[in-house]
Amino acid sequence: MIEIQKKLTKSFYVLLSLPATAMGFALSIQISALSWILGTKYNLNLEEIGFVWAAGPLAGIFGQVIVGLISDKVWFWGGRRRPFIFIGGPLAALMLIALPHIDTISGFLGVSNLIIVALIIALTLDLSINISFNPTRSIIADVTPEGITRTKGYTWMQTISGFFGVLAYIIGATLGNYTLIYSGSLIVLLFSIIPMFFIEEPRVLVSDQKTEVSGTLSESTDWRQLMVLFVAHGFSWIGVQTMFVFIIAFIQQNLNPQNNFETGQFISISFAVLNTIGFIVPVFLLEPVSEKIGRIKVHIISVLIMALGYFVIAYIVNSSLMLYFAMVIVGIGWGAIVSLPFAIMSEKVDKTRMGFFMGIFNLSVVIPQLIVSLLIGGFIQDMTDKSNIFLISGISLALSGILWFFVKEKKITN
């Protein structure tokens, strides 16, 4: 074990964050470029774009749960999480490169329907991301003790991942989405492979929970609390995913971009602002305030602020500058959503089954994504006023904030 891991230094938290950063970077590229490519290069409508996006949640339902369950029990290539990261990272990089070449691949395969090929590529990309995402998050819980230290692991994960997410959107806004895709595939490849040679996984996972006198493991998983947490988190993701997939329609109707490149710029800059706030607040605001008032209270406040930002966009925003300002507000909640729930959830379950529970937790993300892609997409397609996209998002986040009141805080210790 290297010295920085023994001492749990900041440099180790950075190293530990890189595999998750790789998967987050791949996801950022997908968010920034997929709808743009499908809508501008291949001329798919909003409902068709929604169907392509549905591939991700389908991959997540099976990929993260199955991989999480398997990774809890196996050990090969020197780890239980490492093998899946080694497989998923390179595959994700390869599928990113395939995105701009859907038409070429379609012609090569002799398939005339672009949607079928786009679905296959998107499904493979999402499956590869999901193969790795669960292990990259689970390994943080594996190598950090319960309490503030583990919270620090997940907030650092979001800070590093968020920084590179911002980099992704800046590249997309300044150099174009094609440059983003090709340069990003290299980053995904390197960040998913290199750090895993320096992180030592524990051969035996020891539960943080107490055992009964008989020596058997007590029922340490509070399923009732987990169900409330999952539903609350799910409503957050309905709002977030609605923004990610359909913001292009709002921009085209309300901001009047001059061409497809400018549309892509508006999307990239918006998400760059969102992720800038999202990577700053976890370590520098959410973590220290959580130590004082508790993580759940901080999360509730952050989610409700995000809902407010969505309502601002729906009712007030009519220029790109106003949209970027509103994304500052939205970014506070985004920083919380992608960091605090992992730490909260990880301390309500048996650590020896962390991969499995991370997979179950992922259902609170992928099921809302399916709802957005398969149900909300058709509804938005028929809406005259695309500002309602953010009204839907705002209501979803407000409901999430209310539901989080029913999740109990666990006392944090050092």
C-alpha cells in the first residue's frame, strides 16, 4: 500500500477520484454531444432522441446491479473493483469515438435505420460506463472509514469529476463537440486505467455495522429508509435528466441561436457553468456545512435551491446570459445530488455488500431516466411552449426536497 493511501492524504483522494472522473467525463461528453449530434447531424426529432437516451437507463438497470453484486464476491487481477474498471473504461472510450460515425457504421453494417445503430452505440456506451461506474464509487467506500472521512471521499470525487466535467463543456463550447469527443476518449482511457495500479483494495470487506452476540451479522440495512431515500433521489433525477435531454429544445425556441454550432455552444457553456458550481461546492461548502448541521439538511436546502433555479429558467430566462446565471443557482443542487447521497446511503447498508447496494441505488437514477426518455419525451414533443421543460424539472426537484425530510440523519463522527 502506498504511503498516501495509508495516511488518506488529499493527494490520495484525488487519485481515488480519477476512475469515477473518467466515467463522469464520458457521461459529460454524452450529455454535451449526443442530443446535439442526433438532432443536428442526423435530424432526429425530440421523441426519437428520447428513445436513444433510453438505452442508458436500460444498461444501468442490468449493468450496475449485476456488476455490483458480482464485484462484492469476486477477486481477480488484484482486486474486486479493478477488473470491471479495466474493462469498462477502454470500452467507453471506443464507443465515444463511434458517436460521430453512426452513419458510417450504419452503412458498413448495411442498416438503413440510423436509430437502430444509434441505439446500439448508445447502449454499448452506457453499458460500458455502468460496468465501471458502480466499482469506481464502491471502491471509495471500500478504502475509507465511515463518517466524515468517507464523506470527504465522495465530495472529493465530485470536485475532481466536476472539474473535468467543466473542462468537457469548455472544450465543446470553444473547440467544438468533435474535438471534445476525440480528446475526451483519451482522458477516459487514461483515468480509468492508470490510477488502479496504485490503489490497493482490501481483500476482505469488513462491515461498519455492529454484530449480534451470537456473532452473526445483524440486519444492518434499513430498507424502509433506503426506499424513501431512493424515491427522493429519483425525483431529483427526473428533473435533472429532463434538463439534460431536452434543453436543446428550450434553447432553440427561446434563445434563437443562429446555427447548429451556436446551439452546441449554448448547451456546452450552460453545462460548464452548472458543473463549475457543482465541483466547487461539495468540498468548499457542502462538506464543512454538513459537519455543522448534518448532510441531509444541507442536501434538502441544496435541492430546493436547484428547484428555484429551474423555475427562474421556466418563467424569466430569455437570453443566453440569463440562462448561464440561472445555471449558477441550479449548480448548487447539482453539486449535492452527485455527492452527498452516496455518503448518506453508504452508511445505511452493510459495507460487505456495497457493490450490490450501489447498484440498487443506481435504480433511483436509471428508472427516472427511463421515465424521462420514454414518457416525458413524447409529452414535451407535443408542447408548444418548451419553457415547460424547466417547469417539470422544478416541480420534480421540489418534490425531491420534500421527500428528503423523511430520511433520518446519522450522526457523523471522525
